Amino acid sequence: MAASFPSAPAIRTNPAVIRTEERTNPLRARHRILPYAILAVSVVVLFGCSKKAAEPAQSTQAAASSAAESASPWHMELKIVPDHPSMAKPITFQLHIADERGQPVNDAQVNGALTMKVMDMGTTKLSFAAKGNGDYEASMKGVDMSGPWALAIDASQGSTHAKQSFDVNVFD
Ligand SMILES: [Cu+2]
């Protein structure tokens, strides 16, 4: 009868049963969800960073640069105050106009049209006031968005008409 002893497989644990128990363990279940939660959080963090990083990319450019337009009979110089404008703060555009001989052009009608270069944000019209000695000035309370804008100047006096576009980079 002792010869039948080895046939006692009931003592052995069934590996299949253990695996089933592990799978139903609530702690284990939580560990399986955790990697997905971490992934979701990092996606949100990455998305937020890339959105912020996209805009200061233009910060190395000069605040104002003149786009070449040799057809203009006058020489125009634009100064932006402050030279590092923020979208939520007032911006003043100071324009100086000189003729072919470098003499200041007074009493010209000067208008500006500000548009965003990378998307359609509408056109903001600016009326420049004459300050004397070829100087003209227009101000804004701020702009709707930081980024690259273009200020198209249209100046006229009698039969003379001059147009020039300037880059205006607005910061956060
Ligand atoms: Cu915009």
C-alpha cells in the first residue's frame, strides 16, 4: 500500500491557480493602470511645453526690420517703443519720413495697417499723427496675440505716394 504514496499530487500547488489569483488581486490591477496614467500625464505636459516653446522662437529676431521696397520715393524709418513690445502693453510706432535728398517730409497723410503674418487676425488700421520734422506717431493699447506682425505704411503728400512694410515682432 505504501507504494501508492507517490501518487499524491494533491499537495502540489497548481501554477494556473496562482496566476488567476494574481490577476484578480486589486493591487495588481492598479499597477496595470499606473503606466497608462503616467503616459497620459506626460502627454499633457509635453503638449503644454511645445505650445509655449513655439512662440519665443522669434525672440532672436530684431523687433523691427524694414522690408525692402525700393519703389518708395521716400525713406521711412520705423521705431517701435518699447523696442521689445509685449502684447498686453501699449505700443507706440514712431515713423520718420525723409525725401530723396534726406529732407524731412512734413504734412503727409500717414496710415498704417497692422496684420498678423502667420494667420488671419483681421487688419488694425492706425492713423499717424504728424509731430513735425518728418516724424509721425501712432499708438495701440496692445495686440491680440504675440508673434510676427506686419505694419504696412501708406504715406502720401500731394501727388507723391509711398508704401513700405515693416516687421513687428510682439512678445508675450
Ligand atoms: Cu494670431
